[in-house]
Amino acid sequence: MAFSQMNSRERTIVIVLGIVILIALVGIGVLAARLIAGNGNGGEEAINVVTATVPASGDQVEATITPVAPPSLEGAPAASEGDQAPPAPSGSEPVVVVRAESPGPIAPAIIPEQTLAAGHRYRIEITAVDGSEVTIEGSWSQAATSASGEAAAPQIEFFEGTTPYEIAVEAPVADPANWRLSVSAGPSDLLGQPPALAITIWDVTGTP
């Protein structure tokens, strides 16, 4: 059947399937590249993958998001107050550390291995770029080593909710010399072409 002869429901399913196949091919390419790079460093890295299942009835399309890869601290220099993170807010207003948008309506937004500064407090905020309410799911992870060399075990936390969604972040060790955070989020329901998502990490040091 030609695309022009399909009804709107059939066209939506075909479009979603096409986007999913494209993302899968991109994901396979990225995985292959990381595997090659990982073999050169003696290991493999996990990546975020989005898959979708379209039932025959077309009633529901659900996304599946793999856990975000824990940040790596191997070979990382000690983080300083100005390393990839802004200075602490001078007043009661939070400061944006980094912001990332998803490349498309059904793809996840990802912030990998963002360096954070010792003595600061942070907040992860996930929103729809159009300001709408979207059901989401994802995961975030952080890793840190203390000034004395003690390493905190990588933590992976899963979440689900509705945008705007916020997560408070505190250092896993009292005096982090290296501290990094990764986060990934995507829509939990792909039916109806949900809007793109944005992840923002805020420095909320000094704010209530």
C-alpha cells in the first residue's frame, strides 16, 4: 500500500517505526565505535539505548531506556571550583551548569559525565521543550573520590514521573576531589509523538 493511501493511524505507525529503526541503526554505530574504543582501553562502556514496541493494534507504544552508564573517574584530574561548573550562586537564584535537549521527539536527552564542584549543591530538572506535561522515565548516576582517595561506589538511580520533574543531588562523599554525574531521560509513552525533552543541571548552592 502506498504511503499516500494510508490513513492517519497507519501513517503514524509507519513514521514511528521508521524513526525507531533509524535510532537503532545510530545506536548500533555508536555501540560499535565505543566497543572499539573500549577494547583499546581494556574494557567496554555502556550506552543509552531507546527501543520501542508497536503492538498490532497500535493502541500503545512504550519506550524502554537502559540504565545510564556510571561516570568514569579513571584518569580524571581533581575537580576545582571552576572546572566545568559555574561558581556558587551569589544570591538566592540557581545557576545553570549544563543543559541538553533530546535530538528528537522520542529520543532520550542525555548528559554524560558532567563534572561537579565540591561544596556545591545541585538539582536535576527534566522538562518538555514546549512546557507541556509528559510522562517520563530514566536514570541518573554519580561517582566520586574523596580528597583522601576514598572512592564512593557508583550509584544508579531510576525514576519515572511527569515533567517538570526534579531530583536533588548531593555528593556521595563528604569532600569530593573528583565528582561526576550522568543522567538520561526519555518519554515513557511514544504514542502521539511526544515533544522533545530537556535536562538541566542547576547549581543551587546557597538557595533555600
